Amino acid sequence: MAETLPPDRNRSAGKNRGGKSGKVADFRYKRPPQPDALASGGRDGRTKGVAKPSSGDVRRPGRTDTIAGRQRPDLADIGAMRPAAGGEAYAALDLGTNNCRLLIARPSGRDFTVIDAFSRVVKLGEGLATSGRLSDAAMDRTLAALTICADKLQRRNVRLARSVATEACRRAENGPAFIERVRRETGIALDIISAEEEARLAVLGCHILLEAGEGPAVIFDIGGGSTELVLVEADPGARVPRILDWQSVPWGVVSLTDTVGRTEDSEEARIARFARMRAMVAESFAPFAARVAAAAGHPDIRLLGTSGTVTTLASLYLELPSYDRKAVDGLIVPAAEMREISARLSVMTPYERATLPCIGQDRADLVVAGCAILEAILDLWPARRLGVADRGIREGILRSIMAAERQSERSLQALNRHRNGRVPS
């Protein structure tokens, strides 16, 4: 790792209420009447840049963006997708503890083409770990972002959409009331999904980026309010890996930061704070670690992460001047390098972290918690390399609703053939 971004201080001077649900809104999107004054805003602070990948053990797995499976309805066989009639689109909205993200896409062959997207840091779960409630300021920020999403859904001729909310709304005492307020003010019907469904959608959305291999794999999603770990293995009869085990813990970058506190007065305090974070996360991971211990001893284990933490650290590894999704999504990097970057970030001051490319002010106070969670994952699943995915729940939602519609079309075609006498009774 070059001496750019996080300074190496050793070498430098000085140094669950939500239940399972499968709601999919089947409608031509219409917003309710709105007041004249609407909050405005744009995308988050990330911008695309161009940079050459650094040398080292950086690989990209072969990709086939087709997904099929036979375990649950949301992993149904997608098959060949056809463009929606009249240019109609599909949409997936993921309201997390820290971010509000939207993807709008049209089917394209066996995959889909994104035609619009939106992402904003809303910090919906800020203070939730200590108060148990969503704050008024956090809800207002989130509603402003969702209003923008509602406008996009209307303009893009969206016919099938699914909007989900995760840990912050699952945990908050006023989560259901906020969901109703969102529906009333924006027309977006958010579905509070379970941690299990959240994990399954993340796997569906990003598993194609797993490094090729025969051994077991862990796919993880470090969120704002929780972290999901999923143990998978290849399934010869399907394109989607089989889920063997999973666990969700209530530690994400926001909840862990709020619980441990933001005191970073000295380097000693920062080191102690990071150690406490790691210990708390490791304790929560312990049951899962015990269950997968035998699999972790396999000589060919693999690891894939989908979250702002891993994409941010991958950007620092590549020494990107600004975030570039094309450079990061699908990257495979040495786990030791990610550990080194985590260690450096953990002892930096908030100001130093904020000045780094691809971190900035929004992530400066949260990235250390993400590093602590990542370190705990690497401890329990000691893969030599880490795959990086800038995709997850939204892509999983899109694939699942497209699969459901394709399955409905096949059923209708079979019924019509039967009625026309082409299929024996």
C-alpha cells in the first residue's frame, strides 16, 4: 500500500419487529397531492473519477449476470427477460439506517439496464441506539430524499416497484408511524422487512461477484443499523448459491458509533475506542462463528462484502482521487491490505479522515465503526482475499420482482395452452 491516503503511523513521524413480507406494488406510480413547497436536493457527495488500479493481488471474477434459484419465491428462475411493454420500468428503493437509495431499471436480455438512480446519506437512525426513536430532524431529512425518489418514480413510468425499510424502522418505537407518514406525504409504501429477508435480498443482488471456487463463502452486508452474515455454498442445480446459515447483529456503522460514543480526544482514546468496538461486534458474532468454525477451516474459503465500508476501503486501496463505481464493483483485494487500511483509519483524527478522498465529512465519523465490524468478520472468516460489491438489496429486489413477473407470464401461458386444448387434461 502506498503512503498516500491513510498515513501509516508506524512509519511516519509522530507515530426485530419487521416480519417477512413480499409486498410488490403493481401500479402506474401516482403521488398524492403535495404542498407547493417541497424539499429539494441532489445526489450524495460521491463523484466518478478515473484512476489506475494499484499493482498487487487485485482480480476480478468472471461475471455472468444471470440469476436463478429454486429455494424461495424471491429466488425464482428469472429466465430470459423481455422489455416491459411501452418502455415501462421497475424500481427498487432501499431505506436504510444511514442511506436512502433508489434504482430504476428496464429488463434487458437476461439482466436489466439501470435508467435512473438516487442515493443520499439521510442518517435516519442517528441517535436511535440511545433514544429508541427516530428523531424529528432525521425523519425530515429522509422525507426530503423520499420526495425526490417519488418524483423520479412518477417521471420514469414505473409499473412495478418495491420499497423496503430495514433496521432503523424495525427497531424504532415510532418506525411504523414514520412509515405511514411517508405513505401519506409521498405516496411511497415502505415495507419493513425482516433481517432474514434483508440478508437474502443482499445475497441475490451481489452473489455473482463471488470469486470462483469450490469452498464455502460468506457474504456480508455492513449497514447503518445492523450487519448481516450469510454462509453460502454452490448449488449445482441453480445459479444462486444455497444459503446454509445466516445471522444478523444490531451493529452497523451508525448504531455502533452511537453506542460507543464519538470521543476521540487522543490517539490512546481512539485505539481504546476501536478495540471496544471490535470486542462488542465479536461478541455478537460469536454464535455464528461457532456454527461456521468447521467451514472456516476449508482451504478455499471466499468472502464478499457489500457496503459503504468495503467500497470506501477499496477506493483507498486503489488510491482513487474520487469514487469510481466501475473500478470498485467486483474488485478482489488481499484481506491483509484491508486490515492495514482499517488500522490506519482507526488512529486518525476525525479531521484527518474527513480530508481523505472517498470518505469526506459524511463518512468520517462512521467509517471507523465499519472498520471494526470488518475486522471482526475477517477474524471469524479468515479468507485471504475479499471481494467488493457496490450492489446489494436494490439489485436483489429488482431481480426478484422481475422474476416474479416472468413466472406469472409463464403460468398464464401454460394456462392458455391448457384451455386451448394443447395440454392433455
